[in-house]
Amino acid sequence: MDGSQEALREALKRVAVALKQSGVPFALTGGYAVWARGGPEPDHDVDFLIAAEDVDQVEECLEANGLEVVHPPEDWLFKVYSDGAMVDLIHRHSSGPAERAVVEDADVLEVLSVEMPVLSATEVVVQKMLALDEHYCDFGAMIPVVRALREQVDFARVREETATNPFAAALLFLLERLEVVEPVRET
């Protein structure tokens, strides 16, 4: 493990512990949620999902724990830094503000010796597929994620919740052809 991954892991733990202390619902999401569920480890940042209504309380808690809070131009997240490692606090996704019910679609798992809510594999795949568009459409990054999580994912729900996204439909078609996902059986 290189130094940047070690720093990301430490940041993940530090932010998760601070979020637990806040009492506000949160869930590990993105690449580290995939990793916690058996997928490849990311090397860029850590992502947590919080409900849009909890942003102010979460910011206060993280600042009180000595973390640097930064507001980038994007209005769907804010960032915190722990010893130079970046953690994104996402409060909006492609379908609008993050709702508490989505945040709570999580299982408590032990991640790096810290128990924390980790977004369900189904919800992680839904969110990653809904993020696909003409500006970001990297099927090569998505295939290993879906392959690693496939036994944990409700693909009927994925198909239903991503039905309006043509990029998600194309990825599902490719995944079926690669025999990663069972094709839909016509009745």
C-alpha cells in the first residue's frame, strides 16, 4: 500500500468516527463502499453520503473535530481534509438532494476496524450508474465494480431505478453480454 492509500484509510476512519459522534445518519459510499464490500480499493478519495438536511450539523461536527472543511464550486458536496487526504461529503446526487431514506439504505460493516454504515451494494451501483453521462462514461471502471458486487445487488431494482439513463441501459446490456449479470427473461 502506498502512502496515499494509507492516508486515505486514516482519513476514512477519522471522518467516520467524527460522523458517528455527531449522531447524524451517514453512509460510506463510492469506491470505498465498493471496497468494503469486496471490490477494488480506490486511490483518489473517500466518499460519505449525508442527507441534504444535515449538511450544517455535519460541517459543524467535522470542524469541531479539527478537520478542514472546504466548499468547492460544485453544489452537491463539500470536502474535508485530514492530513492532506480528501474526503467528500456528498449531499446531492443525480436525482436531487440526498434523502435520509437513501442514506439509511446501509448496513453496518467493520471497515478498517471501525464499525460504520456502508451504503447497500444495490444503492452504490444505482448511484454510480445514474452518474454515467456523455461527460463521464467509463464502463471500464464500472465493470469490475459490478462484477465484485454482483451477488449483493438487486438488479431488478437497478434496472428500475436507472431505466431513464441510456448510459446505464448500455452498461447493463454489456454486463449481460459479458455474463456478469443475468439477462432479463422475457415472459
